[in-house]
Amino acid sequence: DRLVAEGITPAGLVLCVRCQDDPAYAFSVQWHPEWHHHRHPFYQATLEAFAQACRAHRQAREEG
């Protein structure tokens, strides 16, 4: 019930999902966001969100 489709093709194929209201970072994509990320703002935002989640996880482990 908490799985939210974030990217859907015109044909209805779900390309990315996220978990809603979950304290853990969960975002899944069915493409390579690192490919030409400098040309696609959404790809870049996806990579930045992942990096931010990694930093937060590392900080929580170091403080915990």
C-alpha cells in the first residue's frame, strides 16, 4: 500500500517507485540515472537524493 509509482511511460509501464512514509530510503528505478545525468535534471536529482540518503545513513551510524 505504501509503494508509489513515480515514473510511468505513456504505455503504462512503471519505471520508478518509492516507499511512502518509510523512515528508510527506498527508491527504485528501471534505467541508469547515472547515464548522461548532466543532460537530464531528473536523473541528476535522483543521484543527489541517493547521495544525501547515504550521507544521512553514515552520519546516523557514526552518532549511534
